[in-house]
Amino acid sequence: MSRKCGSVSDPAGVEDTSRRFIGNSNYDGKNRRMLDAPPTMAMAGLGSVLVSALMVVLAYLTVKVVLPRREVDVIVALGLILPALLTLTLVLMLVHIATDGWLFSSPGAVRVITVVMLPGLVALSLARALTKRRRVRDEPAGSTDPDVAISSTEAAAPIGPPAPVPESFDPRALLGLLGVLIAAWVIWGRVVFEILPAGTGGDTSLHMGWSGQLLNGERLPSNALAGPIENYYPWLYHSGVAWLSALTPGGRPFHVLGPLQLLQVTGAVTALYALGYTLWRRWYAGASVAVLGAITGGFGWLAEAEPEIVKNVRGPDAEVGKFFGDFLGKRPYNGAMHNLAPVYPRDVAYALLPALLLLFALSLKTRRLSYLIAAGVVVGLIGLTGGEAFVAAAAVTLVFVVTAGDVGRLRAAMSMGIPAIAIYALWFAPLMINYAKHEGFFDLSSRPVVLTPLQVLGAWGIVTPLAVLGIVLLAFRLRRNDGSRVALIYLITLAILTALVIYLSARLSGGFETLGRPHRYFPMFFQAAAICGGIGIAWVFERLARFTMIPAILIAAMLAYAAFASPWQISRILPDDLFLDPLLVSALHGEEDPWMAALSPNTGERCVVAVPGWITGKAFAYSGYRLVWYVWTKPRRNSARVRWRNIYSLIVPDLDRRADVARLTEGIGPPRLFRDAIERYGVDRIVVPKRFASSPVYKGYPRIWARSPRGGEMAIVEVDGCGDRESESFGEAAAS
């Protein structure tokens, strides 16, 4: 039977100082700050559902309060829940920054704020509704709002020119949205009941660690290394994870991958559905766009090989052609496959683009300034979430301004540009200042993922032929159809942008190489094609339904099978395909004896720790603590992949850190050098493998024993209480 934290055994045979850590009131084997961890997957899944439902309600009420217009019906409001949620996240993040990292490191305060939001938004929504009702009652009889009034002829027109928003709401639209959502939840969301966490390696470990830094009281996510290292990655995703951590059972960023998965899928589906429905006012147009853009896979299901998630996607030995370009677990060219767990920042950024197009469409229909301002806010939010998606959003916005027509170019540019620049500058302005300070960037890019044209078609599946049909239909209606205009602007802009990136990819340098990776733009190009393809499906369905429903139903069934086959297979095999560290799983389910749970029993502590190189990734991802040395990649002089070029002239260099972490975790050398290394970085805790725990340098320090990833036990040595020093002073001494 394994021991819990605080065990007093001392298998190394040295002086018994094993006890609860002194100077750390949280280190008592009990969780005083976070909600209890889910003991089973059923409880984890239920918690994810409840948290995501709460967030959807908050976001929906926010939309109704901020955009209280008659045309913002339930479909449109649901289509904007993702940008609304990120807007609330941004507000909380600004409070966190203003309070010097206090907010997200105080889960109780975050819960209080969230709970207060709900009745506050309900009250504001009711007040707006009563004001609107009173205004309508006082209007002269027979008056109508010219922005929303339509004739019966326009309401009954076949798919094509978009009619203004009707006064009456079609209940079939809500049923259609619910049907698509259920399909998406079954395919992409089932993972929340199957595995915890939904991902560990690669970029996920970095994003979880950066989110943990916010929970530990740092103002901005930075890097895993101890030292004065400025932020260089857009932080809105991590802010959202930090917010949800206070509400999710377990309270770790890894726990948040569950509700975040459901929110990502819901936001992507509702935005695409609302876009299709708003442009063409047909429930099946909305359903077709959502199915193609958020669920449809490629032709991988036709391959003879046993289904598997393709992970080897780079270089000459890449296996991307094994399933015709489909089934890629990393960097898929198919935008719908970005709903596969775990959620990355770029996935959220991609899902925001249809919401931006939805606001474009509403501004064209109503000529209201509020939708242009909201569109600018969404562009800014995309910039705080993903780099390549921001390039695409900025390009599409620029083209929309140039072709604004009756909306007015100057009016559109000012209304969207001011909020977009103001929000984006929150991250970009400090980035450029630090770019000059640190003399540029390191190139941290990996090899691109390259698909041949035939593999791209294989990854896109049925979307390509349907997109061709949709493009033809939209082109014939371009002059008289705002819906055609929005869809084709997006498609043409993304096509040109993707081609330009392919041309420039080998020419970018200076740390900007990642912006020239075509695999980061093809998913957005796919999304634009899916929007056009959804109109193609709707047109075919409408024409067939005029004669008889039987052919329409048969074609719909065949298209649904071709669309869902690959996503269903890849989501079904994901739990078996994903390797999960058993100790990490145990810690996330509430057990206290795994080494990472003993190292970080709670959130809210600003610690510097020394751990062996082979567990640095998991240590940072689970705890968010700063590390003496961090191993992300093989380069000898920047293994932590810090982006700033001259950073190691300001902090202890990489090779010296490697030597120091060996001295600290293996007890090598005289006690004087051991103490010097502790002072150099401000070390609070050290993870010591059992075979080194008898070294005399550890004598007198409190310790506990925890389960080791290689079997047996590891000692967690307490050097000092966490949070006694400001994080900005960690590691300021550079090697001479």
C-alpha cells in the first residue's frame, strides 16, 4: 500500500526529517484552495458538462446584454458565445494584471465574481427587455422598424439572396442546431467521460504550465525557467484556463481540458450554424455549414489500414499519406479535425473566425455601428489567442472594409480598427518593446507539415466538391446577395493568403518562420470552403425536396455517413491511442502520493524547484512552478526554447543550469556549491531520486516521500517556503 504525503519513512537511511513541510500552511495533505478532484471519469465528465453549461449561460446573457437588438435572436446569440466568453475572460485577465497576479491565484474570489455575474447579467437582460417592450408599446400603431421589416415574398424566397431578419423566429432552426450539437458532442465531446487528462505531451504541457503560472500569482505567463523572462506568447487562452480552474473540480489546468473541450466544440458549431442561418435564413443552410465546417472529416475511412491517429507528420519519414491526408493528430489541414482533443489556442482562434463573419453579415443587414465595433473586438480577441488566425482575420477585415459599400469604408475602418488595435496592443505592444530589448527572436519553429494536393483533397473529403457547387451558386448571386459577398470574401482572401504563405514560407526568417507554415492556414481555407459547401448542400436539398423527400433523405444520409465516418473513428480510438502517465492520472483524480502531487499540493504558490531533467516537462505542466532547468527540445544552448535572442546574457545560461540541476537533484559536490546553487535561483523545493537521497547535502532539510515515475519513491526536499521571494528576482545572476 503506497504512502500518502507526509509519510515519515526514510528508506535512504539518513536522519529522519520527513514531515510536513514547515513554512507552508497549504502543505498538509489537504486541499484548502481548489475544489475536490473528481475520483472517477463519470464525475470528471459531469463536472465538465456543468462548468461548460455555466459558461454558455454567462456568455449567452452577455451577448443579449451587449447587443440588445431585435435581430439578435437565440441562434445569433448562441453563435457569439465564444467571443462573449473570451471578452469576459479578457476583463478578468486585466483585473488579474492590475492586481499584480492576485485574482487568478485566489480561486475563492474568482468563484464569487463568477457567481455574482450570473444574477447581474440576468438583471441587465431583463431591464433591457422591459425597456424594449415599453418602447414598442409607446410606438404609434402600424409603425415598423425598417431594419428588420420584410415582406412575405422575401420570407418565402428560395435560397439565394438573403432576406432581412424576420420578426418571427422559426423554431425548426433551434431544433436543427440542437441536432448538430448533439452529433458534435457525441463525436468530439465524448472524451470528457473517457480520459483525464485529454492530452499531456507536446504543446499541451507548455500551455498547462503557462496557465499554472497565472494560478500561482504571476501577472503573465512567461517561461518554465527561473529568471526575469518576459511574456512572448498570446495569453488569452491561458487566462481562460485560469478562470475555469477555479470552477472545475480538481482545479488544475489539466482538469480544465474537459470543459474547454465542450466549449470549443459548442462555440465552433454554434458560430458556423448561426452564420449559415443568418446569411440564408434557412435552418438546413445553418445545419449544412455547421456539419461541414465543424464535424466533417476526409476520406481516411476508405483506407485499408487499421484506423490510427497519425502522429509522425513531419520530415521525409512522415506518414501523412497513410490515410490520404486524413487522421492527422497534429496540424491537420482539415479545420473540423481541430475539434479533436486536446484543445490548443489555435483551435479557439479558428473557431472565432465564423463569429467574425457573422458580425460582418449582421452589419451588412442592419447597417448598425454596434456590430462593426463587436467585429473589431473579435479581431482583437483573435490576436490575443493565435498568431496565424489574427493574420487571416486582419486580412479578411481589410477586404471587408475595402468592399464595405453602403456601410461606409471610413466608418467600418474606424469602428473595427480602434477596438481591434486597442485589444491586440495589450499583448503586441509589450512584445515589440521586448523584441527590441532582446535584439530579436530565436527561431523556435519545427519542420512544416506538408501535404500534396491530392492529400489535401483527401483530408477535405466531401467538402471540396460541395464547395465548388456552392461557389458557382454564390458567384451568380454576388451583386444582389450580401450572404454571397461575405462567404466569397472569406474564401478568396484565405485562398490568396494561403498561396502567399506557400510562396513566402522559405523566405521568412528572424524568428517569424512559424507565420509562414502553410499547415496553419489550410484549416482556415477549409473553413471558408465548408461555408460555401454548406450552401451547396442546402441548394441540392431544397431542389430535391420540391419533388419528393425520399431522394433528399437518401442523399442527406449518404453525405452524413461520408462526413462523420473519419471523425467517429478517430474520436473512438483516441483514448486507446493517447499515452497517459499513470501517476499524473492518479494525481488528477485526487491521490496525494504521486511525486507531482507531493511537489505541488496546491495552486497559488510561487515556487522555484529543481527536478531531474527527465521529468521537467511534467513538473512544469502540473505545477506551473519555475524550474532551475527545463528540457523541451534537444538544442544544448536553449533547451527550454525561450524565444528572446539575448535572454541568456540576462539569466544563467543553459549549460550552467544543466550542471546546477545535477548538483541539486543528485547531491553532487561539496555543500558550499549546493548552497550556492540554491541561492543562485532561489530554490524552494528539490525532487531527489531515492538513490541520491542519502547525500549529506540534504541533511537537516525536511522531506516527504512520494511515488516515482520509475517505480519506488522520490524525496521532495523542502529548502524554503514558496513565495518568500519575488519571482522577478529569480535567477538574476548570470554566469560570468
